Amino acid sequence: MEPGKKTEPNKRLTILGATGSIGQNCLNVVSRLPQHFSVAALSTHTQVEKLLGDTAKFKPRMVAITGTEPDAEQRQQLKAHGVEIFCGPSALTDLAEHSDYDLLVNAIVGAAGFVPTYRALKRGRDVALANKETLVIGGAHIMAEAEKQQAAILPVDSEHSAIFQCLFGEEPKSVEQLILTASGGPFRQTRAEQFSKITVEQALKHPNWSMGKKISIDSATMMNKGLEIIEARWLFKIAADRIKVVIHPQSIIHSMVLFCDGSIKAQMGLPDMRIPIQLALGFPQRLPATFSRLDVASLQELTFEEPDRRKFPCLDLAYKAVARAGNAPAVLNGANEAAVDLFLNRKINFDQIPVLIDKALKTIDYHAGPGIDDLLQSDKAARRLVCQAVS
Ligand code: NAD
Ligand code: MG
């Protein structure tokens, strides 16, 4: 170190869902920047061996295993690294509340991420949020708690990171519209009549991104963009009717903002989740990285088109749910998770996913101002209804 040069404090991270696609990308960023980041705690649902490997490498003080019990040997190995082990469904909140971190990275998939985000914010900790379901289920509570505790929610989702960057230095009142880009997924050019025959393997093959199973199916139905509309509504405090979706199959422009003078700012880059992850981890600093650069001159074309809302009804279901507000987005999310699970287990056809979500939105009791427990109940009720509808 040069004499007199100030060093930035090392940020301690608790990473929930460390063994998943975002979690592993996050650990890749950490391993490249050891002078900036260290790991306080890690969680996995069932991938205990992977967690063991990352424990040896990143030396967390605590780990959580939520979906299985480690066997005696795994327990022994974890203990040998001196880590405290939390197991079972409450283990995530144990980490959020008791591990020694500056920033919680929430890379859990699904509704299980909601309560841990809330608890971290309640503790006044900043959150790097990949788990969009958190804001879909309970955006009002999450944003209110963040404001109350003066804690930051830093977007990891590439579209929201793009918008976040476009808004640097801008005043909220000059924003006219947010433009979320969507690749269109694997079935952009598939005829609607073919949708009932889509297989799990076809739906899991995303053209541009490599991701976990649930978000891959969400991208194929375009519910991912629906969830992102709701996520953006809360993160950027803007009415959903000022959030537009545009198909951009190359996934180079990650999203845009239209300002009141007609100017549009866009953020571009290769589709590599480490870029938005590193920005969220390092914020407010933009740290250097050696990831591949986008060679703009090599781009043959950037194209845009309107989404086909008839073929992808999940988009309108999301707009409907966010307009209804209350517990409707939590119902949408719970029904979607249950329907995606049924599709992945080959119990329903691909085109039944939106039908089941619509049924849940029409059937589950509406609450205008739900508390946290009401939201969790609505999530459960939506899942139950979807499962009963097909049994
Ligand atoms: P993934 O399936 O690859 O990983 C999920 C992680 O969560 C794993 O570590 C798993 O062990 C854990 N997990 C799963 N179910 C759990 C449960 N019930 N309780 C506790 N832990 C559980 O998913 P992913 O693709 O990394 O996505 C994670 C989140 O990030 C999702 O909300 C997704 O929408 C969002 N996201 C992902 C990407 C991407 O490129 N993968 C991009 C943007 C946003
Ligand atoms: Mg996204």
C-alpha cells in the first residue's frame, strides 16, 4: 500500500442462495476482488457439497442449509472450518438477523426470499436484490422498511441495474417512462398453436442467458418480464402504466429510460450477470473488472419489436395484478411458482401456466391493505388453489 493512501473498508457479504446461478456469479466476483469483499455467511437449499467447497474457499463464519439435513460427515467437515450451521426453514432469517455482514445478497429463487430481505432491512442492512419475488410479493412493506431504516436496495436484475444506472444524476420528476427490454425468450417466433406441445427441455433453453430453472421458465412465458414490471414499479417509485416492455432479442441493451425532454438513455453490455452483480456489491463505487468487453463495432444489428400480448398473456396478468395492488401481486407470484413447478414436473402443459394464474387472481379473496402475514397467507392460498385445480 502506498503511504498515506486510504483503503476502502472491506465489505462483508451474507449471500443467500449462494449455490445457484446468481450466487455462484456473485462468488466469482468476490474471488476476483478479495481486497473489496469478504464472505460472512452462505446458504444453500440442498446443494451441501457445493456449499462445502465454497466454505473451504471463502471461509464464512455461518452457513444455512434450508431444504435438507447435512449428513454426519458433512457436518463434521463444516465444523472443521469453524462455521456455525443453521438448518431448516428459519435458517435464512437466522443468517439475515445474526450473521455479521454489511450487505445481504439475496440470490434465493421464489417467495422464500421475501422474509429474509425484510429482516435484513429491519436490521438496517443494505440488500443487493436478485430475488425479484421479494418486491412482487410485498413491495410496499419492503420499500417502507428500507426508507424507515435508511437502508439501500441495490438492484441485481440486469434490467433494473440498467435503469438504476440511467438514473444516475437525474431528478425523479424528469422521468417520463421506463423501458424494460426483454429477449422474448425461446418462443418469440413459435406460433401460439404450438404452445401446448412445448416441452420442459425446450422451455429451459434460453437463447442468451444461463439461469436457474424457475426464471428460465418465467422467461419462456414472459412472466419474468411481468414480475420485473412490478419490481421496477417499487424500486423506482413509478406507476406501472409508465413502464413499457419492448422485445430486444440480442440482450445487449439491458433497459432504457425516456426523459421529459424526449431524450432516451440506455445501458449496454454483454449479457453477463457479473456486471450488474459487481455494481450492486461495490456501490457507490464502480469497480474495475476484467470481464469480456462488448465490441460495439462487431454488433451486426440491434432490433426492437412490440411483445405479442396474446401469445404471452402473463404480461397482461402482471399489469392487472399491479393495478389491483393489495395482495394481487402476491397471488400472481404464488400461483406462478406453483404452476411453473407443475410444468417442470410434467403435470401440466406450458400453455396452462397463465390459465392457472388467471384463475387464482379471480378466485383468491382480495385484500386492499395486506400485512406481512396476509401476504404470506395469500401466497399459500394461491399455491393450494393451483395444485387443487390440476389434481
Ligand atoms: P437458482 O435456481 O440457480 O438458485 C437458487 C438458489 O436459491 C440456490 O442456491 C438454492 O439452493 C436456493 N433455494 C432454492 N429454493 C429455496 C428455498 N425454498 N429456500 C431457500 N433457498 C432456496 O436461481 P437463480 O437463477 O440464481 O435465481 C435467483 C433469483 O435471482 C431469482 O429470483 C431470479 O428471478 C433472480 N435473477 C436471476 C438471474 C439469473 O441470471 N439467473 C437474473 C436476474 C434475476
Ligand atoms: Mg432480468
